[in-house]
Amino acid sequence: MINLAEFSFLSTLPTRELMKLTKTCRIQKYNSGTRIVIEGEKINDLLLVVKGQLSIMKSYGGENKTLFNIDPGDIYGEVELLNGTKALSTLVGYREFELMFIPKNEFLRLIGTYEQFAIETRELYTRRASTLLEVTKHKGQPARVITFYNVKGGAGKSVISANVAVMLARFWKKKVVLLDLNLSFGDQAILLNLPVEKHIHKLKQLKRPYNITMIEGQMTTHPESGLKVLLPPPRPELAEEISGEMISHIIDILRPHYDFIIIDTHNQMTELELKILDASNIIMLMMTMEITFVKNTRLLIDLFQRLHIPREKVKVVLNRAFKSMGLEPAKVEKSLAYAISYFIPSEGDIVVPSINKGVPFVLSRTSDGSTILESIKHICASLAGGMEKKQTWSMFSLLKEVFKLN
């Protein structure tokens, strides 16, 4: 039986209401790739994600773009139901998923009856309404900022952020910039085999306010993919001269000119990191299956909640996942009290040589057909809102292969 009290959005409702919802509301399972809501059709229910993950997408000139993703405990439909509009986006699942359908009248009754539930709904509505309503007025949208983060080193965030950025630029044909904001000890120049003559510290010598030409003048282009990279200062002591306010200014200038801004961060929680997290559309919270990572990631999730970082922004990424570590995904999710959005298998024979050669593994023939390549493709498909033709993404199939499940 589903325990709705575990979902933060419903946690303010009394037990009797949660039991009523469990008994009276329709719950249905779906296969990966199923479209639940299509942009422009009528919505009669509030959708609660019980299991799995869905992407919220819009179409621009025939191309789908992902606005955000929703995980277990998240809802969709509050903007349309409260505004009386038809569906403002399309919902599609990239993993096998399960939904609860809460009828509109029941949703409105709960809002009118319980003040705290009404407050939770209003806060969620405020965060999403401008994106869902205003974006329909424009043919395009500013860059989505995707930040890879954790306060504990060794999660592989630099390697994964580099490969995701390269794949989005090379295979999804997106305009992508990668910001190496591990300002003291950034590794992107090594991972991508780039010269280091240009870097962010040179912007300090220029008069503000910056413009796009000034910033791009200090970027380095990755030749194989066309990815633009803004590298950190050449010496660790220069990192102190780069402020969080400067980073926010740079991100604001880049947004209108790119599809994606990918950020690799330092393993800290300072004013700089807080500025980055605040500017991000999605926070990829990287972790491995070590128990210390599980503990730290749980602490970070709790901290994000206290900082009022929206739940839909935070996506847990389990890197180097394999069964011999003694933990399984379900146990990790239970310890976190949070869904794992993305799984990346452990394939050191592919990753380590790519690091040593300075060639992202998504560009190497040795990764063809590998589960790690498929996992990066899945992340990019989820972010870009599209898939390469003749490809089908099934995270459950990937998990079965990685963890040797029957």
C-alpha cells in the first residue's frame, strides 16, 4: 500500500485525507516512453508521481524542449487546474512509472480546507506558472543551467559533466557552454585536452558590465564537438578573486545565447556555490554507492529543503553503480528518502583511458554499445527533450543489465 505521508507535498494533510486519497483515487502504471498528457488537451486531474520519472516538455518549431523533470512525490497540473487552461506542456515518462490521479474537485476541496496545503500549492504554482505560461509567448527559451554538485569529492562529477556537455553539443547539436567553476583545482582542461591560455580570471581585467563578446573571448572551443568551455584561473590563489556575484553576472549574460550552460563545481558550500545553485534550473547531485556518499547526499537534500531549493530542481545521480558494492538502488533510495533519477554504471576500462587521453568516452569507439554510453544518452535525452531516432530509452532495462537482475 502506498504511504502518501512520505511525499512532502501531501505531508501536511491529515491521515484520514491521505487514506481517502489512497482508496478513492485512480492509480495506474505505465511503460517507459508513454505520453500521459499532450500539450493543448484538457486536464481533469492533478497528477502525483508515485514511482518513476517524467519530463515536462514543450514543442518549438517541431522540436521538443524539456522544461523540467518530476520524480516520486512531485505533482503536475496545478497551474492548468487553477488557471482553467488546457495542458501547457506534454508529459512523457523515460522510466517505467506509476501515477495517482487526484480529481480536480477533490484537489480544490483540499486547498479550501487545509491552509498549509494551500500554501504548499501556492508556492509550487508561483515557481512554475511563469515558466509554463510565459514560455508559450516566445519561440525560444533561455539556456537551461545544469549544475553537477556534491560536497564530497570522488563522485565523478567533472567526468560526467564533461561527457554530458560534449554529447549535447556533438550529437544533439545544441549550443552548449561548460563552466569549470572548480576555481582552484578544475580538471576540465585535462579531461578535454584543451589549452589553458584563456580563462575566467582574464575577465577580471576587463571593465564591467561584461557582454557576450567579452566572455566568449575568454572561452576555449573543444574541436571535436564545438563545445565552448570557460576554464578556471591558472593558479589556485587567484580563485579568491572570483566572486559569486561575478559568476551570476556571467550566467545571466550567457543565458540568451546558449541552449545549455553546464557547470562543474567545487566540493564546497560557500557563497559562490549558493549563487550557482540558485541560478541553476537543475542540480545534478552526484553520488556513488559508498555509505559515506549516501550520508552526505541525505544531509544535502535536507539542507536544500531548508534553503527552499525547489524539489524539482534536484536530481540524484548514482555514479559507478554496480551490485558488488553491497548496496542496491532501492536501499539507497530508502536511505535518502529521495528518488534516484539517473544511474551510471561502473566501467573503468572505458572511463580511465578516456581521462588519461583527454578524450571524452562519448566520442570513443571503445564505448560503442556500452551501458555507460547508454546512461549518458539517457541523461541528454531527458535534458534536451528528444531522442535520436530508432532509439528507445528504458532505464529499467539498463538497471537490469548493470545489476544483473532477472
